[in-house]
Amino acid sequence: MTDQAVDTDGAAAGGAVPSPAGAAPEPAAAPFVGRLRELRELRADIDRAGLDTLSGRKAPRARVLLVAGRPGSGRTSLAEALVRKTAGEYPDGVLRARLTDPDGTRVSTERTARTLLDALDVPAPPGAHEDELAEILRGALAERRALLLLDDAADAEQVEPLLPDTPDCLVVAVSEGPLTGISDVRPCTLGGLDKEAAVQLLARAAGPVRITVDPRSAEALVETCQGHPAALVLAGGWLSVRPKAAVADLAKRLHDLPGDGPALPRVFRHTYATLPGTPARMLRLLSLAPAAHVDPHTASALAGCSVPAAKDALDDFVSLGLVRPVESPLAQYEVPGCLVPLLRRLTETEDRPAELQLARARMLERTVRLLQSCRAVTEPDNPAAQKLLAGLPAALRFADPAAAAEWLRIRQPALLAAARLAVADGELDTLARRLMAALTRALVAHRGQQAAAPELYSIHQLVLDVAERRELPREEAAALLNLADLDARTGRTRDALARYRAALAAGRLAEDPYAIGRAMESVGGAHQELEDWSRASDWYGRALAHRLARGERVDAARLYGRIATVHTYAGRYGEALRNWSSAVTGHRKNGDVAAHARALSEMARVQEYAGRPEESLRTCQEAVELARHADDVRLQAALQLRLADTLERLGDPTAARLHRGAAERMLGAEAASLETNGGAGSSAYEIRSTSSED
């Protein structure tokens, strides 16, 4: 048969994956030849009647096509070729996700669902469980006609939750074996290439001239490689960098290698044995790269060499077929998944554990410094940030904030993988904590806390894992507070309440007054959100006592206001007024004119609720004067409107109209000012650092 071949780019590794935030970048496309029979069969399977149709029922789910084969067999390349041929039939696009990282780590359903939802531009709440995310994904696909490529599926349990509940979608799954448990799967199982297709692949990798002049040796080499695409790519790569080497010589060398077994390990051993010592060591250490994603900085840190030297070595590995370039504005590479186990076996036999741990530490330290640089470039007016940048080598500095943001976006999957691996390692917890603190700050600086919330949630969960393992109650309290805040923002108030209580216990164990006070107040806030006014006021009272005991007058004044608000909701206006009075006194003593005005404004509201309109009018007028001194236009306008409402209730509509007109003029003038300044505004984000450095 002559209709078999393989995409030479995909033969050596797992294939294309999505490129939204949080996903790995998509590899560069390469010409695809052959496998025509398999393509025709897969294409026919799309339109073939399923079991439900034959039994007279409407298919409840998307059709699933399976491309099965061992790693390096070209299975992903075939799936991508099918996607390219059929993508036009699915107007809502092609979604890609890899279900197993190149290093063999299973990807959770939560991560996969988030990747696909990001590609669909569908928001997903931070911290949502995988069942909830899978349901959101199926709901988003219910009204769409889309094609899903699920690469490197380990089993049916990974695929099943992601299947769209509509026959209008198509799922192409790539796996090593059958997906037992999913009904009506159409499998296409790949083996080695036939002789003619294998020779075509070898010619693509090595160049056509030597293959043409010595076809018999080429056929012998193909036979030695057992038609395995990845082995042929390695053999062709070895020949491509040795223009004077004969195909016959390589065929003989491989044939004479001791031992039997699969072709790929044999060809890889031959290629590796011909590498000089330094590149060979770097290649081995690439197996430590997070999710097998490599850039020159990662390779440089692992091997302990310069960034340009690492870039040159990676380009040489590309020529040999040992790594694959990734289509990206940055220099990025991927270690083929079929080679990662072989590289790991080499590190076990040729590198001491201490050397490997040192390489990991260098890589994490380099990542921390890049993240610090990424954040510092956004703070040109911060002397400490500029001092940090000045102390960094030029290779670790970014040209401008836009370049830093682009680097962070592209490298985010590898950075998150680095954090997960550092935590799983267990021996580098100090570096892991520094990495997660730096990653958190960089994400907030470039994306904002709300936009980065899903990533922040996973990072804080990792911090919590380290803190619990190392028995670090201060870090545990900080991580729990951050997680609880994210839970509270997404409406999971009861989950937030449980975390706030756990944070309080950890804060007490650590004797951390910040965590204790913050947790108490947050417990009160959660009860307030649940409309449990008694418990809310009780916990706010505990937080207030804690602040007063420590002489924290600013926070104490604010807490008087929170207690007053709860009493107002509960209809206890007398208690509310007493606490607002205390808040007013506190803000006045603290010299906070704006807070003083706002407290008087709320006090006037409660006086009106309590049926004291004359008192409310006097208090509101006092608040207006303070707001004027504070130069708070919005507050002045709001107070003018409140005065207008109060005057109407007191039977003075003329004065009410005057105050309402004044409010409208204030708001109109502010809107004009904002328009003149281009709508400039500022937004500040605060996040409790989980690093022991703070």
C-alpha cells in the first residue's frame, strides 16, 4: 500500500493542543502526507449511522472517533489531518485539549474543562469542582456545532465527562488503547508505516538525495526502524546533520546494536551516544522541564550554561528530531512525549540524585527571578522594583510591560506546571513557596485579581498543600484566607465560611494577629451574606475587640460601621445608631474626613429609617460639608440626593428640587472631567502574600 505516511512534525510527539490562557501552545504545522486510507475510513465513520440511529432513536451525544496507537506512531498527526479536512463543517470552531502531559501526568477534568471553556470564551467560576465545570462545558456546547480533539487520553474516564450532549458536535480522541465504557466509539488503530510511506518519511527528515541514490539501504533502514514514525524521524535527523554519512552505514550501525525490542529506544540510544558530553547532559535534563515545555531560559538553568548556548543546543536538537519547535512569538520547544521516559531512564543511570535536585533548584530560581522581573517592569515609579531590575542580568529583563505580559501569557501553562511539580517534589518547598508568591504577584500585576482568579485559586491551593505538609500555620492561614475570599466572590459562601474558620484556627496557632483579626471579620462577613444577623454582629464584635486591644483605631472605626450595618439590616435601629456614632467618633479622631462623611451619611439613612427626619436632615447637611472638604464629588452628589428625599418627606419640594439639581450638576461635571482625561481611572488590588518573606 502506498497511501500511508505521517506528519513529520507530529511523528515524534503528541501533537497539537490549544492556545488560550492556561493551555499549552500549539505546535507548528508541517506538511502531512499519506495515511489516506485511514483518513478515508475516519471520514466515512463521521457520516455512518450509529447504533442509536439504527434502532430508531436520536443520538443523545456527539459521535466519538478514536485514533489509537502507541506514542510516536503519528496518531496525533492523523487526528490533526482529519480535523483540518472536516473543520469547515463545524462553524463554531475546533477545540483542542491534551489529557496527558508529555511527561505522563494525567490532566484533571477540571484543568481540561477550563482549557476548553477558555477557548469558548465562557467564564468559569474559580474553585468550581470538575463536575460543575464539565456541566458548564456541556451546556456551552449544547447549542454549538464544534469539533473537539482530545489528545493523549489515558482512559474513558477522562473523555466521558467532556462529551457534548448533542449529535451536532464531533469528538476525535487520541489514545494508546480502547476507550472501554464509551458506546459506539469508531476506532482506527495505527501500526508501523508500510515500506513506501516509511521511505517518504525518511526522505523528508534526511533529505531526498541520499535516499534516492541508495534506495535499497533506505529500505533496509526502514525495516530496522520497524516502520515506526518517531524512530524514522530520529534516524533521518541523524543523517541530516551528517551530510557525508551514508544511509547504508546508519542501517548497519542500527542493525548491529546489541539487544532486541522496539525500534524507537534502539534508534534513540544510537542518536544519544553520538552527542558530545555537554549537549547529552542538557538533553537528559530536559526530562525535568515542567510538562516537557522548554524555552532557552529553562534549558540554560537546567544545564547551568548561558541562554544563547542553550538556544543553540535546542536548535541542534530540533535538527536531530529530539525536540520539536512550538509555533510561538517566543522561542519555545517541546520534548516529544515518546522520548520523555527514555530520557528519564538515562538520568537515573547517569546523574546522581543530588545533581538532579540542583538542576531543579536552578530552574525554579531562574523562574522566580523572571517572574519578579515580569512584575517589576510594571512599577516604574517603585524604587524597590527598579532596584530589583537594575540588579538583574540583561537576559532576565523585559523591554517593556507589554513584552512581560506576552511572556507571562505564553509561558503560563509551563509556570503553573512548574508550581505543581515543585509542590509534588516535596524537597524544594522554600523555592516552591517563593515561586508561587512571585507567580501570584505577576498574574495580579498584569491581569488583575479578578481575571486571574482561576489561576490564583489553584496556586493558593498548592500553597495550602505545602503549608500543611510543612506545618506552617502562618502560611496555612494566608492560603485559607485567599481561597475563602475567592469562594466568597463566586457565591460559595458556606465554603468560604468553613475556610475562614479554618484560617482563624491556623492564625491562632501561628499567633498571627493579622490573620486572626482578618479571619474574625471575614467570618462575620460570611454570616452577614447568609443573613444571619446575630452571628454576624457577634463575630464583628469579636474582631472589634481584637482591634481595640491592639490599638488599631482605623480598623476599629471601620468595624463599628460594619456592626451598625448588620443592626440596620436586622431592624435594630437604636443599636445601629449607637455604632454609627462610635464609627463617626473614630473616623474624626483618625482624621479621615472622607470616612467621617460616609459614616455620617449612613447614620442619616438610619435616622430616617427610625422615623427621625429632622435629625437625618441635620446629619446629612453635616456630611455634605465634610464631603466638600474631602473633595469627594460622588459622595457630595449622593448626599444631595438624600437631602432631596428627606426634604420631600418633610414637605419642602422646592428645596428638594434645588438639592437634586445640584447633584445632577456635580455628576455631570465629573463625567465631563473623566471624558476629558480619556476615562482614566485607577484600580488597586490587594492580595495577602503566601510567601514567608512578607
